[in-house]
Amino acid sequence: MSKFWNELVQKLDPYVPGEQPKDKKYVKLNTNENPYPPSPKVVKAIKQAVNEQLRLYPDPNADELRKTAAEHFQLDPEQIFVGNGSDEVLAFSFMSFFSAENPVAFADITYSFYKVYANLCSLSPKIIPLNEDFSLPVKAFCEPNGGVVIPNPNAPTGRGVSLSEVKEILEANKDHVVIIDEAYIDFGGESVIPFINDYPNLLVIRTLSKYSSLAGIRVGYALGQKELIDGLNRVKNSFNSYTIDRLALAGAKAAIDDDAYYQEMAKKIVTTREQTIERLQNIGFTVVPSQSNFIFASHTEVDAEVIFHELRDHGVLVRYFNQPRISNHLRITIGTDEEMDKLIDALKLILKK
Ligand code: PMP
């Protein structure tokens, strides 16, 4: 390939998703999936859709799903935009609301997709370092920005921001879109959805991949005032109107309808998280306070990269981030109690060496 083409292609820096290994069965604690199955009502709805609807094109407007989500969050269906996973909703949001003149601000460190997308859209993002304890430097997000994206709680640290802090950021960025990515909000955070009707600049992004245990069907959505949602629809319709397939629409609707099932599951995950934090601290780990279904930890004596590789040899997969500020940290998804027992047993063997 010529130098020209090589340079052109090298600039396209892709998002690298967490590993989905095929070599053997791991205790898989590396991609923040839910360890429990989706609601039986979801499975039933998908089976029914297989039998009755596969012949037909899906509804390009996802009307029923938007209506269900709107009722659940006490909004209007026109305040909901549905996409193929929240990654796609984020991608449309970046394309719709940010520009090189209005560079989006986000933290270092945060969900790595933001940087990839900002670069692909030539946005020259403004990157704001987190505080030493990984909390959000709220004041820096209140300085002039061309837009803001904040996951609450943050990934990969698991730290949340309070409602009053989000309010401060919304007030200071009235002329630009503020995206709050609530992928992990149901594991102990405070949602800003009740602010939507007061803030035309607020766009909240949700996913069914974590809390609803439906990473396999790829559904995410955005909530905001009608004008912002209309902006997203315009961009989406320029590409492909049939974004969500019928099985995903049926499963997602049933999941939102069966919130009681998921609330119990989230409670269980939070209990396991708190027990795991204590067990990790007992064997020499420092753990960042978490409001999500994962924890961010480093060991006082043993290097995270070494632990990561040895855990893999023991059949336990976690995430190791090889970035400057966090190179000595592991991100560990909360699994079932049995899976966390296996993690702790493996760690004890590794640390004894
Ligand atoms: N936001 C954050 C903060 C995430 O960690 C993830 C999952 N990797 C997503 C969005 C995307 O989730 P999905 O595309 O599965 O909806």
C-alpha cells in the first residue's frame, strides 16, 4: 500500500471492544455484562416475535418500544430515540450535536468510545483529567465547552456524579448539548431523567445491555426534549431507517415492562459488589468506590498486568487498561457469587506466590 493510503487508514483509530474469547470457557468478568439471564417475559416475547413477525420488516420508528419507554419514564414518545445499542445512539449524538467549532469535552479517563468517535468525526475533543481520586472535576466542565459527555457512573472507574453536580454542569453549558450516559445508572446512581423537561440541553443515554441483561440484542436509547430527539432522527434517517430488528424490539419492550424482575437482580449485583470490595480489600487491593456493576482496583504490591495474565491462566478474565494514568488498575465486572468466589480463590493463589 502506498504511504498516502497507509497514513489515511492509520488515522482511523477504531474502538476496540472487550474480548469475547473462544478458546475455552472463562469466568468472564471483562465486559460488564449482567451475569444473570434476562426476564422470562423477555424470552417469551422474543420467541413469539420469532414465530409471528420475522417475515415482516420492523417498524422504522420503533413506536411501541418508544411508547413503553415513555410511559416508564413519564415522558412523551417523541422524547425517545432508539438505536442499535447505546454505542449507535452515542455515534448519532456526536454527529448531530458536536462539531470542530464546538468541541465536545469529556474526561480522561472515561469510556474509550467517546475519543474514538470524536476523532472519527474530526471534533478535536477537549479532554479534562479526572481528579487524583478519580472523581469528576466539576468546575472544569463548567468552563466554556462546545458540549459535554459524561457517563454517570463513569467507566472504567465506577464513580458516580451527584445530581447537584450534573445540575451545575447543565446550568453552565446552556448553549450546548450535555450528554449524560447512564449505561450503569441502575446499580446505585441517581438518574437525571427527571431534569429533562427543565433542560433543553440535556440528552440522557441508556442501554439495555447491562441492567436488562440484553447485550446480545443491541438496544439503547436517548431521552431528551423533542428538539434534540428530532435532531437525532434527522441524522439517523439519512443513513438507515430500519435500525432495530423485530426480535430486539420485542425483547426490549418486554424488558422495560418487567422492571420489578430487574430491580431484584440489580439489588443482588450491588450486594455481591459490596462483598467483593471487602474481600479484595482484605487481600491488599485498593478499590475505587463503585456505583456500577464493576469495580476498579489496584494491588498495593503486585502489578495489575501480572495479575491480569495470571488470572487468565486460572480461567478468569478481567480487563486490564494499559493507559498512563490507570496502568496499574484492573476493572472487574461483578458476576454471580460463585464466579466471585472463583476470582478471589485465584487471586489468593496468585498473591501467595
Ligand atoms: N456507555 C458506556 C459508559 C459503556 O461502558 C458502554 C458499554 N461498553 C456503552 C455505553 C455501550 O453499550 P451498548 O452499546 O451495549 O448499549
